[in-house]
Amino acid sequence: MATIQKIALVFTIIGALNWGLIGLFEFNLVETIFGNMDMIERVIYSIVGVCGLINLGIYFMDLDENKH
């Protein structure tokens, strides 16, 4: 499960950076990379959203219980 958690964290960080760029500079990195492809953008944002939910679950999990 640690690999999935790390992948989810990477996507969440990318999403957070994109929202930071939108908020600060009105610059959408996803739109810039993929152009005006609404379906691809929706898929990317959905993946980031699911990864955020995975990270929310990690927040409430006791990570110390997994250490030996």
C-alpha cells in the first residue's frame, strides 16, 4: 500500500501546485500542457481528486502501527 500512497501524494502535490499557480498567476498548467482538451483535463482532475481522498484516509491512519 505504501507505493499507492506515494503515487497519490505525488498527484496531490501536483494538483496543489496547479491550484497555487491558478490562484496566484491565473495560469493553469494542466490546460497549458494538454491544450483545450476538456476530457483529458477532467480525467486528470478526477485522478487528483481520488488521490486527495486517499491522502485524507492516510491522515486518519495510525502510521506508527505499520513500523516493526
